[in-house]
Amino acid sequence: MQLDEKWSFVAKKQKHCRDDDPADARCGDCWDHVALDPEHRLVVSVVVGKRAEENALRVVHEFYERTDGRFINLLTSDEYAAYATAIAAVYAEPGRSPSGGTVGPGAPDELVYATVHKTREGNRVVKVEERLVFGTPAGLRAELLWAVLAWVNTVFVERSHGTDRQRNSRKTRKTYRFSKAWDAHEAMTYFTLYSGNYCRPVRTLRQEVAPKRFRPRTPAMAAGLTDHVWSLEEWLSFPSTARHKIRPFSRH
């Protein structure tokens, strides 16, 4: 799992919002907290709201529920401290005490969570370092052998952010097309990110079926959730309760 937040704003910039004005509570900075499966480019969970600990906890908890609480080999994020607290709380084993070292309170010994530390000069990133939060260095090295990229990174979720900004003009930087209403902004965020799982093939996921002939695949196809590219009509008409409970596709 890769975790990251994407900034946008609603109605007006945060610096123009007033703490004593109730109408400004749903204006200003708005963040998409995203949990992504980097192997399949699948957006598993999105939480829209202020950059707050409760939203970090919610996105980790949703990811945990939608993967049926299965063990996750490697978790990475930026250095937003709220994620460490959320991961330790959600993946804690009841009745188990910490074993010391780098493992946080309640977190299982086998949990491996690392962050990306970026050193900037001006507006440019000049150095990227990994920092282990939960787990052991040996455990991290072992998990990276199976990772999509053999180093700690958040490049896949960051690429997802860039793609979403292209699809959702409300989030284009330096634009007049920003959202004027919080509810509309939130709804459009869910629409573009979740529909992309089923309706938007990803070039790097395509399969070669013959020399120079490729089969397009969406993240949902790569993850085994379906066997074809869905149209928007098919996705929108699929029962919402079933959509949240969908299990891996099987031809049998």
C-alpha cells in the first residue's frame, strides 16, 4: 500500500477563510487521502476532507476493511506523522505487547512501514531517503525484493495524483475551474478516482497477446476484479452495495 494526500481547495484559498465564520468550515484546503495498491495501480480507498488525523485513520481503516484485513507486505507514505499512528491502531493485534525496537505500540512484529524523506533546495527535490518506522531493516530488505520497485517510494500514488488532476479540472493548478461547493467537489473526486479503476486502461498494465499487439487492462482487471474494460454506463449502473463487496473475478 502507498499512502499520500493530494491538495486542492473549495470556494476560496485557506488564507481567505475565517475561523469565526461557520460558512468557511467547508471552504479552503481540501485533501484527497489516497490508499493505492501500486502493483495493480488500484485506488482502494479515498477520503476527502481536511488534512487531519481522523481522515488519515479513516483511509487506513477503509483499506484494511476492503482487503479483508489481510497482511500487507509493505506500507509506504510521505512523512505525515498521522499515518504511523493510524497504521499502528488499525493493524494492532489485540492483547499483544510491543517487542521493542522500531515497532510501535500494538503493531505486529512483521509489519513493515517506511516513509520517504525528501530534501529540497528551493522548490526542487535534491535527495530522497528512506526512513523505517515499523519493522526491522532485514524485514524491509526482504519485502523490497517482492515490491514493484526495489526501493521505498510513493511514485505510483503520486502518479495517480497527476492523472486525476488531468481528468478532474476542478483540481488543475492555477485555474478558475475550482469547485464552488464542498459536496460537489467530494462527489466528483470519488467519481473520477473510483471509475478509473474499472473504466480507464493503464498503459503500463497492458498485456502483449501477440507481437506488437496488446490487450488493454484497467487496474481492476490487473487485480482480478473483472475481466473487461467497463463503460461508464456499466460502472454507474452497477449496484453500489455490491460494488463495495466485489470479490476477485473467476471464470468458474
